[in-house]
Amino acid sequence: MSRLSAQELETAARSSSYAYLKNPVPSQRNQFARRIVQKYLESKNGDVDVALEKVKNALRFRQGIQIDDLITAFDDNTVENDEDGDENNSTAEILKKHLSSKKYYVQGYDKYGRSTLYFIPRLVSEYDLEWTLKEAIYSIERAIACSRSEDGTSTINAVVDFSGFSLSQHSPPLEIGKQFLTTLRSHYAGHINRIYFINTPFSFSFLWNIFSPFIGTNTRDKILIVNDTQSKRRDVLDLYDLEEVPSWLVPGGENNRPLDVDEYLYELSFDTAFNNQS
């Protein structure tokens, strides 16, 4: 902590708590900053020098991508217009354009309070080097903010639904896929509890061979491929109750309210998942 600047401590505190980001209290800064420092210390087995380098890299990344602007993009609940009355290219409008496809959203909790991030690749219509990453980061950060994990670590689960996936239509360009997976490994691996790959097609093996080298070993160990009804019920329901999952994921699932994008982005707080009772 003593080897971080005041600005780095402030960025770390904002990174650790959505509540602090919205209402920073200087006297609480070190308390929240210590969370991210502790996480990296634990992941590096107490090696202070290595952990310090990782923390500084993470903070530079967050500042460079202007992550606070992403997180708070919809907080004023307004749509900005230019002088001609057209919607401008604000962060909120660009994010909404990408998220309106409903390929990313946070819905449901496991038995231990971890939030669930859904990603549906068949709903990807285009890739953009900057905003494909920012859209994913917004969604991961939202899942982390929504997490109510009992151990206080803000860990999350992810469900990737490959049904309807076409290698030619939906596979990301190598540069974008590498960028996302490197970001996940470098800055979010410690927040992941489990990743479910659902309904993977035959072509998935080709995709896996291309992108798996960019996935960290720890993250690979958390991936579970679930393709048949029996394994869905066994593996998913090991962590979830039926009222927290949709019926397309597990037969009998009860969390089936269709995503309302405007409600999700403009009416719900960033740290609120879209659930049946939202």
C-alpha cells in the first residue's frame, strides 16, 4: 500500500467498490484499496514485488480504458443529443447500441450469492476492436458489482450459450479474441468462480484450438462444458436452484423474464441484476 501513489490508491478504491466510486469518502480510500492489493498478493503467493507490478498494471489498464465512465455511463438516466437533435456518440449511446443485441446481461444468483453473467455469441452481429472489449468489460464489471458472494470476494459465474453458433458468422477475429482473453486472464481471473460452456457445436474444437493458448491455466480449470440435459441438471444445479436459472439452460428453470434493455441499463442500478422481480 505504501508503494502506491495517492492517485493509484484512489483508482484501486474505485475499482474495489461501486459504492465508493459513486460516493468516494477519503477516509475510506485505503480500506477499499486494500481489497485489490490483497487479491493480487494472494494470487501471487505473497510475493510483494510481483503483486505490486500486477496491481500497477491493472490500475493503468483501468485508467487507460476509462472504466469509471463505462460503469457510470447510464447513471444519469438520460439520452444526450447534439444540436440537430440526433443522439451523439456518448459512451452511453455506443454501449447501448452494442448491448441492445442482448448478448451480454447479468441475471440470477447461485446458492452462494455469486451473480451470473450470460454471453450468447450467436447474437454478435459485428466486432469492433475498441467497443467489443468495452462492452465485455462493462458486463463483467456489472456482474462483479452485483455479486453477493458469501465469502466477500465478489466472484461471479458465467454462462456462454453456443446454441446457433456459426464459426463463419460469429467467431471473433484473432486480434479481438486475443485482446479479450488476455484482459480476462490479466485483470479478472480472480473474480471467476465457474464458466459454463453450453451447447457447444462440433466446430467449437476448432475455435478452442485457436484461442485456448490465450486463456490462463487457472481460468481453464474453471471451464465446464455442458452439452446434454443430464449434465446440465447435475452440474448446473450443483450450484443453482431452479428459480435462479432459465428453462433453456436447465429444464424446469424459473428465471425466464425476457431482458428489457432499457430497464436493465437506465432503470436498474449498476449493481442490480435483471431478475424476475426487477
